[in-house]
Amino acid sequence: MIIAIDGPAAAGKGTLARLIAAEFDYAYLDTGALYRAVGLAMLKAGMNPADSDQAAAASEKLDLSLIDDPALRSEAVGSAASQVASVPTVRDNLLYFQRNFAVTPPNNKKGAVLDGRDIGTVVCPNAEVKLYVTASPEERARRRTSEIQMRGEVANYATILADVKARDARDMARTSAPLKPAADALLLDTTELDIDAVFLRAVRFIKSKA
Ligand code: C5P
């Protein structure tokens, strides 16, 4: 079984995806980390993430060791990732890895959970289960702010809210695989739901498809 989870930044997709993967003993792939790895590789090499040709070149040789780099989660890398993600060649270069993971999950797992922006629409349009997880930009910025503060770092709510909105606009407006719910996705708005409630709804939906 393939479970596709899409939605905007900081909506709670990652937490939900990990819980679902643990519940069903499926493999989990955070596809945003792949775009982040391309963005981080470029920043490390002194390249400009806004340059499509350089981004296309950087995505040819994906360095998977960057997935474990602590800098992967920084706002600067998130922003670079969202820039490289609008380049069609970058998306094509990452497509094979994602599809292969979904169809042949590692460790002989019987299913895969992938989260991202275009899993249900482009990467795995035939996924048995599609979830679209969202929340208001203000709520997502609030969560991101407290997440950063919990790590002991300085976070400014207004700056983060502006970044969340800019990232949404870029992800939804791009011509190549824009962020949007698949027609057959279950919509989960987490603005006023805690993770336990979201998880229960998702599990009920998955079991109805099994
Ligand atoms: O989810 P995360 O914030 O780690 O993703 C970083 C960026 O990668 C997103 O802003 C988005 O532009 C891009 N992305 C994408 N398609 C995916 C996953 C992430 O375009 N499937």
C-alpha cells in the first residue's frame, strides 16, 4: 500500500506520516528532505538557489548524506529548497528515487508513506490513500516559531509568518507540480485539531481503504 501525504509547510504532515508509518510498519520518506538536500548542497558550494541551471546541475548527483546534516532543517535551507523545487529538471531528477521508494519500499516493508507537496498528484497518482494536511498560515507560523524556540534558538513570529506565506505562494503558483489537493484526497485541517485527533481520522480512512 502507498500512502501519499501532501500539504503546505508546517501543517503537521511529517509528524502524522511518522505516526502512520509506525502504526502500520511501513517505510517512510520525507520528500521535502530531498529538495532540502539539493538546496543545502548549493549553499555549501556557494551556488545561487535561484539560478535554475545551477539547481538542475546540483540535482543530478543527489548527496543523500546531507539528509543527516543538522543544517538541513534551517529556514535558509527550506527557502533554498522551495526555490530549486520550482525547476522542472530538478523535480524530474528526484522523481525516480521517490517512485522507486514507493513501489519497492526498503527493508521489505509492505507499504510506504511519502510526504511532500505533489505525492498524490504527480509522484504516486495511483496511491491507495491520499491525505491533504493543512492549517491556517498563522497557526503554522505559530507552531514553527515554538518549534525553533524549543531548540533554544531565536525565532521571530512575524518573519516566520511572512516566510510561510511566501513559501505557500511559491509552492502553489509554480507551473511544475504545484501544491494542491488530489481530487481523491481526504482533507485534514489541523488548525483546531491536535495530532491525536488527526491521527485517528487518518487511521480510520486508511483502514477503510485496506
Ligand atoms: O516539506 P519541506 O518544508 O521540508 O519542503 C521544503 C520545500 O521543498 C518546500 O517548500 C517545497 O517547495 C519543496 N517540496 C516540493 N515537493 C515535495 C516536497 C517538498 O516541491 N514533494
